[in-house]
Amino acid sequence: MKIFTLCKPYLLSQKYTLATYVLIILFSTAIAVIVPYVIGDFIDNLIEGADANVILRFCVIFGGLSLINIIKGYVTSVMNVKMQNKMGYALNMDTIQHIQGLSLSYANKQDNAYLNQRVNNDANSLIGFCVAVLQSVITNTIILVATFAVLFTIHRFITVLMMGFLAVYAISYFAFKKPLYNVGMVFREKQAEFFSKLFEQLKYIKLIKINSIQAEMNKRADDSFIDFNHSAIRSQKINYLYNGLDGIISTIAQIVLFVIGGLQILAGNFTIGMFTIFTSYFNMMLGASRYFFNLGSYYQNTMVSYNRLKEIFKHNIETNGTETIYNINEIGLHNISFSYDDSKNVLIDFNVKFEKGNIYTIAGANGAGKSTLINLIMGMYVDEYVGGITYNGIDVRRINMIETRKNLLGFAEQEPLLISDSIQYNLMHNNNKADECLEILNMKEFINKHTLSFVINETNSNISGGEKQKIAILKVLCKNPAVMIFDEPTSALDALTTEKFINHLHHIKKDKIIIIISHDDIAKKRCDKLIKLLRRHGNGG
């Protein structure tokens, strides 16, 4: 089964707990098979004139079995939650890590709220299915075989007749198989899209309030709800028809049992106790049959989750080489051409070299490709450009760029998104040079007031935009990497701080490559080399 193939590593990670869990369930199933016989035997003994000792013995046996079942229920429920949480989290994180390893282009196309809800629900759905099936398929198979054997010894004709209903269940499943999958897929997609539109109502709350577009944004949620509600109703209709068919088959089977069983009692072939035993085992066999029937619906719904996760995993991880570099002396871009989604090229046959010991300023109009150029330099579109990018003469596709970005590159965005945690955490604990760097950026007063332990909220709204950008710049300065890249850094700085910042860069540039995206005249005048980009065409300068 495809689902088990995907989930196999996670199931094996919990194999001992899972094996114990299944053994307990099997023991419980054995008790469940015994109980109807105990009850039927007790009824016949009462009819035949049993004494108080028989009643007492029955109460002890029945009470003991019930107590064991209660304890089993508690133990297995706790084990179930622990296993599913661990395995679901592991699959969830593996999917997220796969997404993190995909191209930046893939991430830019995604609605993060939709994707997060989709991955989380689908991962938990798959693990839940596997655990439930491992438990229930084994137990219901045992029940089906055991009860069939018992019933066959009691009354062959009724037993064979009841098996005909299993064939009806099988035919019904294959008739509903495709509709169940289709409505399940549409429902899951519309559900995730609706969740995303709801998230928008809070994500863009400042934009909504400033522009008074509550009605327009609410309509987006309303329209999405209409689609979601329509898919939910359609899914419910198909599933109810399927489950209703199960009820009809079960009812007919029960009626047949009562008619034939009642006639057997009237004919003296069944005692009341024997009929009770037969009815109980028949209901157990019918229940097991119904489980496999309903498993078909469960399987088709879970296949939706399986295919959605597989759709993510089919995207190949971007190239990341194995060669480690320990310093960067020069970065070269050779005849680079790049475009987004087959649109017009952002860069065409672009050539430039960045060498250690220099400060470079990149200037150009909006849309000229400044941000694209930085992303290419950092190896973010490693499989999507034409031409060559080298570090120290080595092609970036041969270099472990994940480690290189971690250890040798630093990038301060113009509009950074800080993590909802302390300032110290956002610096990634690179605060050995914090005091010196705080002085350069004139942030002493801010940090003295808030301390490095100050927690930035999720929307970053408890600090100003300038303070956010300064923290991003501070992170790069404290990290002190071989390559420093700053996007419009002076927009957050006053004239005095700008002067101190530029002076500091000149002081440390000997061992570094420093790249600044800026429209600022000071940055242009104080740099060693100016690179001008033209819209839809690049030409190194």
C-alpha cells in the first residue's frame, strides 16, 4: 500500500512501542471474542436453574474482563497519542525541511498559511491512518475469521448466507471509490484555501485599517467560505450515501438473522443462550465486515493526503555541492541570464567580479534586478540561471552553499522580518562584537532601554521599522562574515550614523567583500566600485 511505503520510516522509528500496542490490542480482541460465549453460557445456566454460585462466578468473570478492558483502553489511548504525535511531527518536519531545500522560486509562489495547514493536516492524516489500520485490520481480521469459524459450527446455512453480504459490501466500495476520492480532494483544497483567506484578515490588519478595506477583505473570506461550504456539503452527501448504504446492508442482514434465528428457536434447534451467542458473534462478524467497508472511504480520503504530500516531494531539492570553502577571495558572475517563469529576462549576459578588499555599491531603478543579483550571488537560484557563478573560481554548484551562507555570508534586508523572540536570538548569538557594533549604529540607548533579552512580537510591531533594519545590520556586523551584503542600509540611519557605518566598513574591508544596494549618494561616492543595473538588462560596471 502506497501510504505505508511513505510512512514506513516513521512507523519503524516507533516499532517497539507499536508492537507492544498491537499485542495489547490483540489481547483485548481475544477477550472480546470470549465475552459473548460467557454471557450465552450464563443465560442457559440461569434457564436450567443455576444457583447463586453461578451468578457470583459470572459477575467475577465479567467484572474482571470489563476492568481489564478499561485499563487496556487507558494504556492504548495514551500510547496512541504519543506515537501519533511523534511520528506525525517527524513526517511534518521532513516535509517542511524538503520545502526549505527547494528553490526560492517555489517558496515565492506559495501561500504560506495554506501550505502550513495543508502539510500539517496531511502528515497527521497519513500517520493516523497507518496506526489505525495496523490496529484495526489485524483485530478485525481475527474477529472475522474467529467468528466465522464459531458461527459455521453452530449453523452453516446462516453463516454462508451472511457471507453474501460481504460481497455486496465489496461491490458497493468499488462503485463509490472514485467519487469518494474526488470529493475528498476538492474538500481538502478548499478547506486549506479558506484557512488561508481567514489568516489574511489578521495578517494584513494594519493595511486593512489604514485603507479601510474591511469590506473588500471580508468579501474575499466570504467568497472562499462559499466555495469551502459547497465542497463540504458535497463531500458530506457522498460520504453519507456511502455510509447510508452500509446501514441498509447491515439492517437487511440483521433482519435475515432474526427471521432465521427466531425460526430455529421455535423449531427447538436453538436455545436462548445459543441464540444470544450466535447473535453476538454474528454482530461481531458484521461489525468487522462493516469496518473493512468503511475502511474504503477512510482510505480514499487518506489517499488525498498522500497525493498532496507526494506532490510536494516530487519537486527536486535544489543543488547543493559537497565542497567546503573556508574563505572567499572573489565572486564572479559570467554571462549570467535569468528570468522568472519564462517572463522577460531580468539579467542578460551579465558579467561582474567582486574581489576581497573592496566595497561595491549596486544602483539601478526598481525592476532592474538588484535583488535578483543578490539572490544569485548568494546561490539562491542555483539551478535556474544560464551562465556561471564562481567563488574563488569554483562553480557554486560544486560548493556546499548551505554551509557557506551560514559561515561566510551575511545579508541585511531593507525590510527584514525578525523572529518572534529576543533580540539576542535574532542575532543568532553572534554578539561577541555587540558592544562595538551597537556604538557604530548608535543603538546603545535602545539596547540599554530594552536589553538584548527584549522580545520582538510576531508582527514586529513593538519596534520601529528603522530599529528592525538596524537589528538586521547589527546581526551582519556581529557575525563578521567574509562577505557582507546590505540592502539600502542607510535608509534606517541618520547622517552621523551613516558616516560612522561607512567608515567602519572601510576599516574592515581589507579581509572582506562588501556589497551595498543603495540609491544614497554617500554610499555611491564612498564605495570602491559602482555597479549600475539597467531595467531588464544587466551590464557590469
